[in-house]
Amino acid sequence: MSRPLAATNAAYRHMSRTAGPFALSATLRPLSTRRQSTCSSASVQVDVCVHGPGHIQGRVRLQWQQTQLHCRRLSTSPRRHDGSRRHGSSGQQQPPPPPPPPPPRGRVPIFRLLLQALGGSLRSLFMPFQGATLRTLYRSNPEELVLALAVLVASAFVIAYVARIYFSYFNSKQFTRYPPEVAKCLRRALYFSNYAPDPKRALKNYRQALEACDELGLDPFSEDVLGIRIQLASWLERIQSYDASIKILELLLADCRRWVDLMEKDEKDGKAGQGTVGTLSPRLPPPLLTGKSAKEAEDSGVDMTAATETVWGRRSRILRKAIGVSVKLGELYADEHVLIADKAHERLVWAVDTALQEFQRRATAGTKDGEGKWMSPVEMGAALESLGHSYESRSQFHLALPLFFQALRVCSDPCHSAVIMNNLAVSFAQHPVQPPYETLVGSVVETPAVGKEITQQEAQRAYYETAQRWATNAHQHATDTSGDARTPECDEACVVALCNLGDIAALLGDAREATKRFSEAKAMSETMAFAPGVQQAVAGLARLQSRLG
């Protein structure tokens, strides 16, 4: 027993208080730090007999058994089913085979990782409260418990709200109407244009969306595909890339005009008819309104009769879209960052002429099958007003006046009506006086006596007085409008009307009235923090001082 021992286990098998035999056994085992050692066991049996007082007889039996064991640090060597130990060919123990490698793990979805992280956070959060009830927690820390519950409830509401916004955004109609390939690019394009501005990546995704529409065979003249091109032009204008925006809209306008020209040519040749897909010319794309190809529409169970339109209905829709694009091009060309007046005027003239020609065609030839309604009064008024501003910028006030009159006639917004009245006042005040003066003066002055001609001074004063009346009407309309109909446009129109009244009074020679109007305009502009109004009023007062001085 010279080997180091880890422990000694002694057990008394049987012991009697009376005289008799008893046995003692001990087991010796090696230390855990030894890999190989000898395990020994000893059995000691002592027989004691008492024959009388002072006479004891005993006999000791000792049995020694030694066994060779092979021990490992963590586990003993396994046994076979027959109870024998595993040995190599040389009779020594072989190390057990290494455990098999774990199966390869696939790519865990990001959503599952988030759930696991959230679960771990919640477990660590509630770990200190295990075994405690709310009553116990409230008695020990009432303020902290109430605050924690409030934070949990608020967090739950925030998570639910964010989840609702997320799913409602990705499943909104503006994306689900497109095929998945197109919708994916559009989501990225809108994200990089509105939420994380990155012009290069946004433009790349817009281009990929349009390329996907071409690859899938979507109708290039459907509202959905045209909407992508218009949205791209609008975004380019918003980031002040005016040249690129104009280029996109020019291409769109050219495509729409080309389709209308082909349709009208086929109509004259008797090839178009009034049907749907079957009667269209092969050169024209099939007229689908939805952003789906014909095969997708049939496979998904879309009612093709509801998804299609007649040739005349398609012509009306595309022509109306072309007019709107042409008006927008006129505004972009007239912008201070571009300033191509001739192009702006050309696009606006084409838009108004085309709209009026279509009105005339429908009045004479009637409405074709499936054409539907033409331009709304608001759309027509916007086109007329834009063309009027174009003539006004070219100092052709005699051409701007009838356009402003027509725009005022179809305008239903009281605040915008005041704006148009101010435009009429400016046009009348700057109207050229050229013979014969009766060209337009007859509508603004009383009929002169027989044999009396209108002089140039009388004609000029008549224009000034007419401009003064229109400016007064604009100020009255902007002031009287109240309630939901009143918008910030009314306040701005009121300031502009006061400045116009001051300028017209100065032209008529009434310096006191002009000073009064300019002072009112300045005070009102300062109250509403309207910087252009303050500048115009201050400039008017300075002009008055220079004249009087």
C-alpha cells in the first residue's frame, strides 16, 4: 500500500455488542490525477469468542485482491456487451474514437436570430424576478415596479406599431400591383430616394425596375409603368437634377405622341376600329391597364375584359397624360435654373392647343365608345394659367389676358381665384397701348361719344383703372374667405393685392394711397413672416420716395 490513495472507504458489515465474530472490509482507489493505477481491496474478518471472565479468544482472516485498471480523467473506458474491456492487438487499451463532427448548420434567417436575441434579453430581464410575485415586488419596490410595467406596455405598443407600419408598407397597393421583381426594385428605389438618400443607388434601382418591366413584357403605356417614369422625373427634379428630369419627360412625351399618331393613322386607314386587343394594330402594344403581362393576368385569374380598354379610351388616357407632361415641361423650362423660354412656350402652346382641339372634336363628332371624360376643369385651368404666365414673361400681356380669364372661369378655389385676379391686374396694368386703342379698351371703358376718338392717355388710364378694380377684387376675395376654404395662399394673395394696389395708385399719381397700401402690405407680411411681401413693399416705398424726392 505504498501508492498514494484518494480516499478510504471503510464499512462495517456486521457488529454485535455481544461476543461473537465481526468483519471489517476496506477498498483502496487511486487519485484522479493518475491515468493508470492499481486498485486494491482488503477484507478483514475477526472472530472473537469469550469463554469466560478474562478469557478472550480471537482469529483474524485477511484476504487481499489487486486489480489493474486503466482510468481516464473524464470517463472510464467503455465495456463491450459481453462485459470484457476493449484492448488493441497488443493487449493494451486503445483510446476511444473522437466524437463525430456536428452536422453543418444552414444559414439562419435574420428573423429567427432577432427572435433568439429578443428571447435572451427577456430571459435576462426577468431572471431577477423569478420566484417573486407582483405583490411582493410591489411591497418592496412600488415605484420601480410601476415604472417597469409602464415601460413594458409602452415598448409593446411601439413594437406593434412598427410591425404594423412595416407590413402595411411592404404590402401596400403601390407595390403589390407590380410583379415581385419590379416591386423589389421600387422598394429599394424609394428607400434610397426618401429615407436614406443615395442618388446613385436610387437611380440604379429605378433603372432596374424599368428594365424588369421590359423583360416581363409589361404594357409600357399602362398607368403603373408610366407612373414609374413620372416618379423618376419628379425625384430628379427634387434633387435639382433638372436636365435629367427634362430628358425623362421629353422621352415620355415623345412616346405618348408617337402612340397617338400611330393610332390616328390606323383609324384613318380603317385598321383600329373600336375593339380591344384583337382589333389593335400589331405595331401597338396590347392595351392593359394593370401592371401585369397578358400571361400573368390570365394565370392569376384577372378579368381581362375589366383590365383592358378600347382603342379610343386608351387614346384619351395617353393624350391626357401627354398634355400634363407637356405642361410640366413648360414649367421646368421656365424655371430659374433652366430658363429656356422658347421651349417652355412651345410646350405650353402645344398642351393648350391639343386640349382645346380635343374639346372641339368631342363637341362636333361626339364621344367614342370607351373614351370616358376628358380633362377636368382644374387640369384645363392649370394649363391655361401656365400658358398665360408664359405670355406674361414674354411681355405679351394682350395674349395672357384671355388665358387668365378662361382659367378664372373654371377655377373653383376661392384662394386661387384671388391669385388669378392678381395676375389679371398685373396684365392690365402693363398692357401695351397700341392703335387701334379700341382693340381691348372697348371692353374696359365706356363707349365714347359719337365722333370722339379715344386718346392714348385715356386708353392708358382705362387700363390702370381696370387693373385697380381687379386688384381690389383679389384683396376682397382673399380677405372674405374663411373656414376650411382659407389656406396660406389667401394670405399671400392678400399681400400681393395690396402691393399691386400701391403700384397702380403710384401710376395714377396718388402718392398718399400708394404709401398707405405699401405700409399695409409691409405690416401684414411681417406679421405672417412672408419675406417676399416685405421685400416688395419696401421696394415700393423706396420708389415712391425717389419720385417725391
